[in-house]
Amino acid sequence: MLSAQNERLRIKQAVVVEGKYDKIKVSAVIDAVIIETNGFGLFNDKQKQELLRLYARTCGIVILTDSDTAGAKIRGYIKSIVSEGDITSLYVPEIFGKERRKSTPSKEGKLGVEGMSTDIIRQTFLRAGLLCEGEAVKERVTRQDLYELGLSGTADSRERRKILCKKLGLPAVMSVPALVDALGALYDREEFIKEYTKDRDKLG
């Protein structure tokens, strides 16, 4: 069952968190694309802003930031730049304490997403009803697929990715991991490989 404690919850939306430690914690609980804002770094990251708009229009996004003032500002900023699509806001409880890796508590003394137990994170998603129960499991594009298609590991793979991204409406310059995440959220693996192979001559 999806709710089993040793099995990750499958979420179709892209989930937005603040930092890498939040991503590590959340990825232990859910199977989904997880995007880091790098704190306030998102405010100046045009490519990531564009990617969030794309995810919102296609599969939807879930915002899971900390329960402090900074988390609220980031959440508000995302909502201000995403004018269309599906946005779901999830909130972790206000629990005072200090994350294990930190020497001192945060400014407001509250635990962030990374400080929450996996059970709290799990229950947060379960209560929101975001699970993909009853839906066919979509096979995702892998890094190996990109390599075999000439989209990584070759002299011209960067340019091929750029052309592909332009065609698909993705940010023009995407790293291989970011492109794998995007394709995994937006396309079925077999569908993507079939379409890309068909258009391969046009792309190169």
C-alpha cells in the first residue's frame, strides 16, 4: 500500500522546498520531482522561475516551505510569479527546536522542513490527498535514456538539449539532472523516446 511506512508516496505534482536538506528529508517520503529554491536565491533565478511556471501549468506544483517568516516570503513570491496553473500549499507544524546538523536554532527558533520527522512529512501529504492512487504508474525518463539518445555525454549534447528544451517550452539551458526531472514529470518514457527519435533528424 502507498501508505506503508517503508514505501514512498507517489506524487504527480512537482514539490518545491527551500534547500538541499529539505529535499533529502522529503525525498525519503515521496516519489516526485523535488525543486529547491535555494532560499531567496529563487528571486534572482529566472530559469528556475520559468521552470516553476511550466510545472504549474502542466502537472501542478506543491509548495512546502518552512513555517517561519522566510518560508512565508518564499511561498508568497512563488504565488506572485506563477499566474496560471495548479498550486497547492502544504504546511509543516510550528515546532520549536534545533536541527541536528546546526549549532544554533534558527532566528525564530522553529524547526524547518528538514527538522520534521518523516512521519510528519508523510502525514502532511496524506492529509492533502495528493497521492496518485488508481492511476497507471508512469515510467520515467532516465539519465541513461538521455545518453543513448545523444542528449548527454557527447560533444554536441549540450546543443541538442538546448534545441530540445526550446521545442518543449523548457528553460533554454538545463543540466542533465534537471532535464531528467522535467521530462519525468511531463512525459511518459516510451512516449518521449518515440517522439524524440522521430524528430531526431530535425534536432541534429
